Amino acid sequence: MQKLPKVIATSVVRSAHQGESHGGVYLIDLNSGEFEQVIDWNDQSINWEGRGGDRGLRGIAFHRNRVYLAASDEIFVYDFAFNRIESFRNQYLRQCHEIDTDSTTLYLTSTGLNSVLEFDLATNTFSRGYTITRDEPRKWHLLKRVATAASIPFKLSFFDPNDTKGPKVGPGSSNLHINNVSRDGDAVMISGTRIEGLLEMKNDTLRQHAPLPQRTHNAAIYREGIIYNDTASNRLVIADRKNRINQCFDVPEYEPATLSNAHLPNDHARQGFARGLCLYGDDVVIGGSSPSTVSAYSLAAGKRISSINISKDIRNCIHGLEVWPG
């Protein structure tokens, strides 16, 4: 069996009650099967209004021996020994999900405002924000008469995250559920559960890079095509730019009798929920699912080659997932 990496994962416990753990951060060795919980997110300051808001840590990114972890409206910075160093808030950071970095900038999804924020890693300041909105159906109907391949029914607007003129919480402010952002060359890639494509922002212009089904997580460019968690179908998918599937892998599922909290309705928690994705080398993709499980898949073998379960509570779901550089 080929050597596999150690990964870092965040887990979110859905439908948790006050006083219970809301998940945490784990280091998981995909070779030995050993794992260690390095942060337990059980904070009495959690905002209990609504489900899925401030509950738990989510996206993960790295920069200069620092670990950046996303909470709902705050970014926490840790060293590699998981000592908390500092944290940053912004009025436009709402229900943050996935995050990503390049050499100078941290990119953060603001799911509650259909937005992405940029954070300058040199100055530790929020530097830019952009909002995606769906064009009015009538306007898009007219546009389709002269549409090009790059035309999409969305528009892009920019705002200063340091003033009060940015997007507001209200009806429709989270209707795209933007949950993933990644950097690819000089483009920023954006996707969400209610966006029918992987969007590309380049030179302040938005276009569709590839079509996607709804209810995806972690959609990104992969080789000459795309990769994503098809959460509605409980699988990880690798496809070309027309979303013609090249390979797919079903996520692990367990006998219901072995699970806890299996009585909850599916809109609160269910097993098989595919979320969390990272790459290792040229052949291995690594995905997360619920109840909190991390699995490695070999593209050459076309099968799952490792699977580590850290909880049989179906409320406990992997969210952020990265290869551990420490």
C-alpha cells in the first residue's frame, strides 16, 4: 500500500445542544489510522440563534507556519502546536465556510452575504469584498438571445469591507450559499450549493468555468477538468469541463444500528454527507463525509484505499480538510 499523508480536518456537529461539543480540529494519520483531537470547539460564547451559524470551525488554510481556521464570523490563527495567536473579525464575514490562500492573500467565503472577502496577510487587514447576485430572470431571458459561452445569469459587485456601504443581511442575502473559494493561477474560483456552475473571477470579470449540479461542496479546477463533492448523491466526482464524469467514488456508509442520533431528520443530519476535499500527489484524492470519516481514493486503482472514522454520531461531519504540512 502506498504511503499516505497525515491530514488536518475540522468537524462540525449539527443540531448540537448548548454545553455539548460542536466539533473541533483533528490530526488524522491515513496510514496508521490514528487520530488526535487538537482543538475542541466547545465555546460558551457561541451564538445560538439559528442552526449552522456560529457552530464550529470550518475552513482551513496555511501561511508561514500559521494555521488559519474559519468560524462563522471570525478567523482564528494558530501556530503548528495549536496555540492560539490572534483572531480577526469583520462585519461582512457571515457564516464563513471554506477559505484559501495564495502568497499574499487569504480568501474567505461569506456565505450569509453571497460574498467573498480578501484578507491581506502582510497587514492583517480585510482589503476587499465582492458580492455575487443572480440577475433578474427577465434580464437574463433577454441576454440569452446574444449569449456567449461565458455568459452567466450572475453579476459581480465590489465593496470596501472597512466601511458600512457593503451588502446587508436580508431576504436573498444567502440564497446562493457560496461555500467554496480557491485560487488557481490568476483566477479566483467560486462555487456554492445553489449555483449551477464553478465560477471564475479574473480581471474583475465573472464567467462560468464549468457547469455543476446543485448542492455541491469543494468544487475546484482539477487537471483539465473539475473535482467536487456531489453531496446530493453521496459521492466524490472528477469530471471534464462539461461535467462529463471521468471517475466517481461513493463515500462510506455504515449500518444504521451502529450509528448514534440516527433518528434525526435528514435536514438536520444524515450519514453520507460528502464534504471536505484535498489532493495528495498525482494519484490520491482525499474526501470527508458524515459521520466524521476521512477517506483516501486512488485514481489509478479506481477505489478507496483508506478510510478513518472518528465518530459514529451522524451529527458529526467533516468540514475543512487539508494535507497537514507540519
